[in-house]
Amino acid sequence: MAFPCPNCRHQLHLEESACPSCAHAVGYDWRIDAFRHLDPRAREWHDAEGSAAAVKPCANVHYGACNWLADETGAEALGPTRAMCRACRHNRMIPDLAVRGVLQRWRRIEEAKRRMIRGAIKLGLPLETKAERGDGLAFDFLYDAAAENGYVPQLLTGHAGGVITLNVIEADDAARERIRHQMGEPYRTLLGHFRHEIGHYYWYRLVAVTDMHDPFRALFGDERIDYAAAVQRYYAGRPALGWADDHVSAYATAHPWEDFAETFAHYLHIVDTLGAMADFGVGLEGNRAPHPDIDAYRVATATLVERWIPISFALNAVNRAIGQPDLYPFRLSSGVMLKLDFVSRLIARAAGREEIPEGSELAAMIASLGHGV
């Protein structure tokens, strides 16, 4: 994402808390999707035009775990979370920071969580806390001593009742890579975990309590089959031959809930990556990949996929050129594209945007690709 320093215009990463050029303290304001800087004389947080806002740093800045700004107005209504920013107010439990190495892991977890939350905000998805709504979103970040030193984790990352639980061992690069190899996964990241688990949450919000059951089951299957038994069967065997024709990952074959969560996560991967590239004016020339002049968070699935296929191929080639694994080691089949389209329409509906009528563009694209990519 392109974030200029509001004081000197130096480019900032989303995680910055001070500009490396002018040294001004900076904080991300989700309301304007931009940074503000702290005027050292007025002690006010100004945007790039010099306008001040009634904001202050999130309370988690004390731990070096957040760089977002919290809203001062109406703070009392939020009770004990009044100093928490738009992302941190969803935290229900954090790990014991007195344990060696946990603070550093928690900081990395918070970075990934904030990036996921920003994407959800840009898509217009509902984001209430448990205090605001019974089925609101909460996070439990838990320390698992059993997972240290190569032992098997006892706390499982997952979602239940609007609460996303994350084992902080996932923030340890070596441990996460070990688990990835043990699970036979091509991709395992903190951000990927958040995007997958938020997919489970939004299945409940956008499908389970709505009239979307039949369209969901037509694409993903019947979620009423026994979940525990289905997942156990998945880990006991191998996915069926040809699974990639309709699923974005092998794990998506385990159960319709996992299929939806995986598809939802990939939709977020795609829109955020294309959004970042558009911010920097990065694109590919040619018939299949014109310059990035789209809003990835709003466009129809056909346009999104049209941009993503050649760009993801190019990004994989760049990674290989420097000796790194593929950035996006996945294949978008026609079945997966239809599922991505379902997710896109769900999000547009939840955000109150006019749904783009299903037309011939996606079908034509699927026909032109044949076997997918």
C-alpha cells in the first residue's frame, strides 16, 4: 500500500510508527485510510492537508504492538476499550507478555491482524465487537508452552461463536514452517490464518443467518455433514484426484465450511495484492493485463480474475528469479472462480453496494481459460 508521510511525503509501510525520513511520529487513521503525523508544537495529529482530528494513539502503542489511532470522541461509550483503536478493540485475550519471546510474537500477530482488518474495512464488511453485538468479532491470542522446542501444539487455531483463537506459536517463523511441512501445505502465514478464520466468521454472518443457504450449498456442498468426521477423514487420507478442479487448496476439500473459508481468504489475498499494486501504479502491459486502473475492492469477479492471473504468474516468476518460493502457489480453476464470485457478491451485499448482475463476462473468461491457471 502507498502511504505517504503526511509531513514530508516519504513513503511509509502500513506498520510504521515514525517516519524514517523526517522522524515525526505517525499513526494510521482507518477513517481516512492514511497516516497522520503528530505536530510536535501543537501536540495534535494532522493529516497531509494540515487538518487535526480528535484522536490519540491506541493503548497498545505502549507495548510497541500497534500504530493505529483511537477515536477520542464518544470514548466513554466503549467502556474499558476506550483507548483501543478500531482493530485492537476486538482483542478479548492476549498472551502472557512476561513469557520470554511472547511480546515479539504478539507484535507480529497484531501486524497481520491490522492488515486483515484494514482489508475488511475497505470492503465494507460488518465489524462489530462483542460489546456492540452478541455475534460480534473477538480475538483470543494464547500462549501454548507445549508448542515450544518442536513439540506438538495443544492449542488449535480456529473460530467458534465469533471468537478467533490463534496460537502465538504461529508467529515463530521456524515453528510455523515446521508445521507447514508436517501438514503438507504450500502456504502458511499469519496473515493467511487471519484471512481464513475471518472467512469462517463471515460464513456465519453472511450465510448461516441469511437466505443464502441454497446458493451456498449449490457451490460448496452441504455444510450439515458432520464437521469433525469430515476433517478426520481428510487428515487420515488424501484429497480425491482432480480436487483442484473445484477447490483452491487441498484443505478446502475437507468440509464445505473449510472450502468457503479458504475461498474467502483467497479473495482477500487477491483484492489486497491488486489494491497494493494499484496504489503504486504497478501493472503489466499487454492485452490480458492493462494498467491498474481499477478499484480491486469493488470490481466484478471477471475483471478481478482477468488482472490477477497474469500478475500472479509474473509475481511468481519474480520470486523464482531471486530464489524464493512462488508468491501465489495456487491454481484458479473455473470452479474456484465461481466460488470467488459467490464471495464477491456476498461482500457487496453485506456492504450495501448494488450487486453487479451476473452476466457473460465471467463465463466467457472461464471458457477462454479452459483448464484454469
